[in-house]
Amino acid sequence: MCSGFNSLKLALLKRKSVTPELTLTKGVPVMSVLKSLIWVFSCVLAMPVTAQMPQGEYLDGKDSKVGVVLAHGRGNSPDGNVVGPLRRAIHKDLGFHTFSLRMPDPGADSPDSPELAASFPEAYQRIQSAIEYLKMQKGVERIYLMGHSMGGRMATGFLTNNPTAPIVGFIGVGLTAGGKEPVNTNLNLRKVKLPVVDVYGDNEMDARAASFRKSLVSENFTQVEVSGAKHDYRGYEKPVSDIVIEWLKKREGR
């Protein structure tokens, strides 16, 4: 429909100026030039909009309209502990699209470090890219966001900074606190109005952070303890997956 677009675009660009010559240019009527410009712009607008696939590990849910975007913890990877087993279990048991992102390395441990907060905008961009990819390229309509540890900080920061993002629920595993917004998961979650499942181990770090979220527990906010689990949840991948899958089934009416 728009064949010859490139050659016409080049010809138009080579013209010194269209604006000052609104009468005739070498015998070409003004309306002819304007119609050509309108045609060029209509071709541009008619071009299919695509979204680039961000870095990470993707499992195709085919015709499923549900997807889960996962954010790993600091020093981890898209197929590392927690996110790796979870993305595969969700895909296998529910058939959902899963996209485990490669998150930026904040380069700092302290939640009070300016360097840590400085890495969050890049994390938000990667999450947004995954959302756009699932929606525009895969036709996904309902997207859940999941985060473990540092990934939980970044994911909840994204939600508080993007309250209108097309996310239908949040899955947190081993969420930590400390620091100010947006790096403090507990403070972030006080602003999140989405359904939440908060999975935590009974180790000191996870349990202490989770205790401050008990006031958030409601019909929309579920807390589940995994007895015996450390912060990396090694050896407890199945209990974590079972909890998350049951929650997703409930949310999706299965």
C-alpha cells in the first residue's frame, strides 16, 4: 500500500524548503505537494508498532492472555534461584507467558546508598519494556509482576512510580526493607493498591521485614510463611512455586 515510500521520502527531504514555496514549484501545484506529504505521514502511521524484546529468559505461553514478569535479586540472574524455578513452574502448570528480566546491578548493598537508588530508573525501563513486549508482540492482556529481594525493591518502586501501569497483581518473595522510597519495599507496598501475595521465609532477615507488613494483610494482601527457608530459598523452590501458583489460580478464577 505504501510502496515507493523510501524514494518519495528521500525526494521530499532533498527539497530545500516546501514552506516558502506555497504557490508553484517548477509547475507542481501546492495541493499535489501537500497530498504527497499527507500520504507519507499516513504510511508512517500505518506501519506496525513493534516492541523490542528486552534481555532475559522468556517462555512462550502461546495463546494464553496472561503473563508474569519476574525480577531477580542482587547478584542473581534471570534463570537463577527463586526466579528460575518459579518461571518454569508457572509456565508448566498454568501455561502462562513468563519473562524473567536481567535486572541492573545496583553496585551497592546499603539501602541508604545513592548509587542504589540511581539504578532504579533503568530497572523501571526494563520492566516497562517487558510489559510492552508481552502486550504488543504476544497479545497478553493480564500481566503480573514478581520480585525477589532487590528485584522486589525495584518492582515495587516501579509500581509506586507508575500507578497506571497495566499490572494486575504483585508477587513478592523474600522482600526486604530499609532505606527511603523508592528502595524501601515496605514503604512502597503501602501505596500499591493491587492484589499482593507476600511470600517470606522464617529466617531473621525475611521475617523481620515481613513483620512490618502484617498491618497490610487483607482480602487483597496475602502473607504466606515458608518455614525453614533462608533468603535464597534453595531447597524450597517447590513450596514457593506452589504458593504462587495457587494464588495465581485464584486470581484468574481457575
